[in-house]
Amino acid sequence: MTTTTAPHAQLLARLGDLAEIVDTSTLTRALYSSDASLYRIEPQAVAYPRTTDELVSVVRAALDTGTPITARGAGTSCAGNAVGPGLVIDVARHLHHIHAIDGVARTAVIDPGVVQEQLQAAARPHGLRLGPDPSTSNRCTVGGMIGNNACGPRALGYGRMADNVVSLDVITGTGELMTLGVDDHPELRSLVAANLGVIRTEFGRFTRQVSGYSLEHLLPEQRFDLPKFFAGTEGTLGVILRATVRLVADAPHRTMVALGYPTMADAGDDIANLLRFRPTACEGLDRRIVDVVTAKFGAASVPTLPAGDGWMFLEVVGDDAAEVRGRAEALVTAARATEGWVVDDTARAAQLWKIRADGAGLAGVSLDKPAYGGWEDAAVPPEHLGSYLRAFDDLLERYGLHGLPYGHFGDGCVHCRIDFPLDEPDGAARYKAFVEDAARLVAGFGGSMSGEHGDGRARSALLPHMYSQAALDLFASVKHLFDPRNLLNPGVLVDPAPVEQDLRMIAASRSPLNLTDPEFVEAVHQCSGVGKCLANTTSAGGVMCPSFQATREEKDSTRGRARALQEMVNGSLISEGWRSPEVHAALDLCLSCKGCARDCPTGIDMAAYKARVTHERYKGRLRPRNHYALGWLPRWGRLITAVTGLGSLINVVGSAPVLGRLLRWGAGVDARRQIPRFANRSARARFRAADLPGSGAKGRVLIWVDSFSDCFESTSFAAMVQVLVRLGYDPEVLSDDACCGLTWISTGQLDGARRQLTGAAAVLAPYVRDGIPIVGVEPSCTAVWRSDAPELLPDDANVRALDGAVLTLAEFLSKDPDFVAPDLTGHTIVAQPHCHHASVIGWAKDRAILESTGATLVAVGGCCGLAGNFGVERGHHDVSVAVFEHDLGPAVAAHPDAIVLADGFSCQTQLTSLAGRASMSLAELLATH
């Protein structure tokens, strides 16, 4: 997908046949125009080298044609060092091989695109691990960690990335191949010898002095350690081809200490006193973070904390359990805390660490206005930390800004997302003024502009506040030796761009769409680019992002889609607004699973954005066939089941070779899919005709029968009736139609969805007001009342009444003290929570019921891959199958004799279609056991 327009024509011509690994399309350039920072720079092209030789060839071709080069791993840089104006080289797509692990030497030889957790998994059988563990460890690449000199919370025990690099194969800005750690560099050695005084006095003053080039590693007393020096050079001196990194063994015993202080600054005052106890981690936070976590997840998410409004959580490890315990107790005794204790319970310790992790993730979206990075990881010597924290809070107050500070207190590193007014006319100037003052503040404490993320475009221009002109000139001289034409990550570290240049939100604020729909602009810009959607979290119950796990293409990630929408707002690259083909290419494979609405730390809801974009694109225009066939499916279902025998006729036609193919074509359905079988009569009609036993002593319960359960062949509704009658309830169904409009929403027919929801809410709300419980059958439809309906009809009183009032069966049963789950000891249950169920409603009540049966529960993460109309639509079949094979397919294959549980109609259909496995809903499980 390349076009040979002027800026990159020479590069492609130079590459010859290798041009096939370079993408110059508008969409791809848009996707790579930002990383996890504030900055936006349009690249000319993006390369995806498949081998080291191809990587070398691409770099040399760019150098030969004078094309700037930016190497990129996962694109999770918070400082803007993974964006650039020329060729962006994505090493994560293909260069992710682990070539060797030596358990004796404790080293690993890896490609630069290896993900940190991938290396951890490979090293674990050897009893080893890579020491640094940044918060993005499940998607960040080790090459990127080396580039930024990454650290993480346990750098106290394991060191920075520079401390864990043995040797590096690199290609420099001259095209020369070097093995740092083996090859010498005489010119650099001479340069260092001529500047020993500057290096010895200005560099290596404390462990988190990450800003600038770490020249202290080149001193004679450090044995001219080129690999250590290269860590943290941010791609400005060379591109990593291969790395040999040091592995460490985790100590077998560990314990946690929790300390409470009057304020976080008081905790900072105490850290220097506590480092003598050799903690491997020391994390600080205060009431602001705790309140955010409590507001988001409830009071139960925060266990009892030591008295105070500021806290430190410390980890102590060692080879001897008694020694570790004694050291931890001594630490508590020595601490100048209000209260503190050793945390022996591992579950409680995990819950305390989780406060810190959750708070960090929520920091950017928990203030009244959006909060951003840019000044997010400054560090000072630990002995000055308390004073710095007080001064920093004063600085925020002076500028009228707000933030949620926290950090790695043992290293003096403080993280903070701040609500910079980037959407205001003077936003860029105010941003620059603040970071300049913040830089002067940190420098006054002998600190570093960056403590672990690197300088990038956010802080390179601030280095004069920290270093002398002699040191800055030395940086330039080093850069000239390795990259004389300034083609490697230009604008970073040497000859830096101004901090206020290329700010993404400044461009967005000038968009016409920001005037007409600022809420949408703000929503899509919530994505900070931190890239959690790239991580494979399904083994832990995550859902986001199934399409990316299937294709591994950036455009199919939540972040990629958000970038496309942001560029649509900006209008310079993606320029046709709502109807831009690039936007629809990015959104096409979104399953609308809503996994991001729960799993994305910034609160992105791509399903809602896709519905809105599709709505705008087709407003007043003829739509695709499937929008009428599948989008109006409830309407067709009611018509078919109202006419006796019509359902059977449609089923026969649908299964016939020729007529079935024509029917699928007309509906926009993939030829490889079978059309679900319609019922001859609606489920509600069959219910009304039935003579139900039971007294109904516990009162009325309305079973809200959705269109899928009502019109297609299914026994889930009948089973729910049986369960409720058995418990003494008097179930009933509606006589009026009440459709939630889900299929209208998923096909972007939002006006129609609002009409459906308005009518349904008017029918259902009186039951809530009369105190009659409502239980939904289909989880995706039940979830509409908790997400889409309030968003589409925020002022509708009936919709507000229904929010949280339409229950799942598990939620309803959990409130009944008489309910006892059947004994299924000896059985295995493979359960696929519907993605909307897991992401919007929550699956905890279902899990509790299933675990109470005594069965072995295998809860499957991810999505089934069908996702309503997505998997049956033409063009989606292969991705639908790939999503199924990522989690659900292997799970049922591994347990051929298990009970397969799936409440979602889509999940049941996918299991039958792709695995030939029958499944049952929770209601069917309870009714039959």
C-alpha cells in the first residue's frame, strides 16, 4: 500500500524491491504521527523490516537519501521520542525474536522488538528475569526500554536499563555497523578524555539522572562502557539491531511495608532515612490518588491504610525469610511515619500495590479537565524529595493547575499528569511557561528533567536549565561523531525543537469540529497513546482489543483507531471529515465489543465512536445492504414470527444452496455463514400460551425478552422462566414491543436507535417505578441500558430510571437468600462471558454463582469473534475466526468434555458454527441441574 509522492520517492527508489516493507499511505502516516506524548509530527513513511538485514538496508537507504529516521518500538513514549518527520521504523511488528538465553551467564540475546513480558516468560524457566519493569511491561519493547533507559518501580533493586545492558549491535548515522561492548570508538574516547572535568562534575550525580547523554559511563574509572552509555540516547546516535541484556534472579522471599504520613511530602522527607534498609521498591502516593481509586472502583477497592494522608509502600526482599522479616520490622521502627506495619498477607499486599497501579492509570482522566504528560517524570536526589514535592505543589497552585503526583520515591522520581489548558488560545504559551519554571525548580534541587522516560520533544529544550554550555556542547560533539547529518531522531536532545512546537491538542483545538462538537473531540483525545490495547491481557480476563490480537496491525488497535479519529479532527492528513476513507478503514474491523470502555485506562469507548462516525457518514444517504437487513433485524424478526410458518420457510430457504446464497448476498452476509434459525412463534407468544405451575409467592418479575431471544430458536428464555418459577416468583413478559435498538446502534443508525430506546424505556420504566424487578435474557441488550441508552438519551427520565435496574439473571439471583446453586463437583465449566456483559455490566456475580457449584471454572477472556452482526458481515469472516481462535476456540478444544457456558446469542452461534460445540446459558445450566 505505497504511493510514490515526492517526499519519499527517492527513498522507495533506493530500496528497490524492499519498498514493499514501506507504507506511505495516509492512514498509516496518521497512525504513527503520535506516540504516548503530547506531540504530533507527520512522518513521510513507515517501514516494517522483517529481518535484521532488512533493518540495516532500510536505515542505509534513508541515510543515503537524507531521510530522517525515528526507530519505534511499541510507541509508548511519554516524551515524544517515537515520532519524527521522515521514516518511522516499526521494529515491533516483526523483529521480536529471542535468539538465546544463557541461564549460567544470565544473559539473553534479543531483537529490539521483543516485548518485556515476552522476555520474562522465556527467562522464567531459568529462574531469571529482566530487572527493570516499567508499567507498560506487557507491551513495551526492550529496544525502546534501552532507548529511554527505562526503570520502573523496582529500579532500587535491579537498576536502570543501562545497568542491565551487556552489548548492543547498532547501526549509526554514518551507516557503520558496531557492536558496543566489543568494538572501540577512538574518536569518542578522545573526546571524553578532553572533557573529563565536565563529565565528572555534571554527570552521574544520582541514579535517576536520565536527562541528556549519560557520559559518566565513558569515564576511565567506568572502563569506557559504551553499551551503558548508549542506553538513554533515544535513537539519536544509532538504531539497535540486536541486544544482549543481563538477567537477574528474583530473591525467594519478599514482604511489603506500608507507612502512613501526614502528607506525601512528609513521606518524601523520610525516604533518605529508609534507604539503608535496602528496599527494592518504594512507591509514594497521597489522598488524591486514593480518592480517585475509591471513586472509580468503590470503597471496597481500598483496604485499610495506615493513618495519614500520604503513604509509602515498600518492598523488602532477600534469600532468608527471617532476615527479610527482621529488616522489614526494623524499617517500620525507624520510619518517622504516623503509623506503619509489615503486610504479611499477600492478597492484601497485592490490593495495596493495586491502588498505586490503578491510580496511575486513572491520573489522566480523573480531574475536572483532561490531564496530560509533558512534565511527568522529573527526579531529584532522594534527600531533597520532600522539599521538591512541597515546592512543586506550590508551583501548580501558582499556575492554577492540578495534578495527581505519585512516584518512585526511593529514586526521587515523581510522576504527575497535569491539566494543562492546551485547548485555550494561549495554551501553548502557558504550557511552555510552566515547564520552564518546573525545569528551573528541579534544577535548583540538583535534579533531572527526566527520571525514566527520556527527554524527547518534551524536555530536550529544557536541558540548558540542568547542564552548562560546556556539557551541551559536548552533547553536540558526541552527536556529530555518530550522526554527523542529524538524521537520527532530529529535534531530540541535540538542537532540540521548542517544547511548545507540534503539540497535538493545539492543532485539535483549532479544528472546526471542535467548535461544533467539542465533546466528541475531547472524547477521542482521551487516548494518550499509552497502548494498553496492544497487550494480550485475555488470560487475565481482559477483552480489549480482540481485532488487534487477530491482525497485529496498529490500525486495528484501540489506539490506532483513536489516532485516526484524532487526525480526522485535525484535518491536515485525514481531510474528508466523517466520510474519510482512512477513518472507515480503521474502524472497519472494530468488533464494538466495548472492551476498551472497561480496559482502557483513559476510558476510550470505540464502539460508541464507531456508531457515531457511521451515523454521520451515512446521514441522509443510502446505506449498505447489511444496515437494512441486520440493523433492522428485530423488525424483520417480529414480522417473521408473527406469520405462522414463515420462520420455517425462511430457515429452509436459508439452508438451501442457491437460495441461501442469494439470501445471504441480499443481507450483506458472508457466504460462509449460516443465517440463524428463526422461531415459528415468538418466545413471548409461547410463554403467554403456556400454563405455568407455581404459586408466585415471591411476587412478580418481568422477564425482558430481547429481539434475539424472542425471534430466534433458543431455549434460554424458557429456562429462565423455569428457574424463576422454581424459586417462587411469578414471571411475566411484555405485551408491547420494547427493543433496545442495539442493532441500530451497531450499524450507526442513531436516530432510529433513539426512537427504539425511547419507546422501550416508556414501556419498561413503569415496572421500575412499581417496584417490579426486571431481568434481561440477552447480556448485550441488557448492557444497553447501562451504557448506550444513557449516552444517547441523557435527558430521558425513563432511561434514567432504567439505568442499573435491568438485571442479569446472576444479579437477580444474588439478591435472593433462598437461591442455592446446584452441586457440580467433578465437572468443568468453560464459560465465555459476553464481551458487553464483562465490560459494561461486570461478570463477578456470574463467577460467584459458578464457583459456588464446586465445578472447575475456566473463564475465557477476550471476545468470541462474532460480536453481533460483525462476524457475519462480508469482509469480516477471517478476522472473526481469528478472534475465536485466540481464546474461545482453544479453550473448548482443551476441554472436550466440559460444560460450555455462553449467555450471549452471538457466543452460542459462534461456538456452534466454528467448533460444532453446543453451549448453554446460565439459566439453562441452573434449570437442568
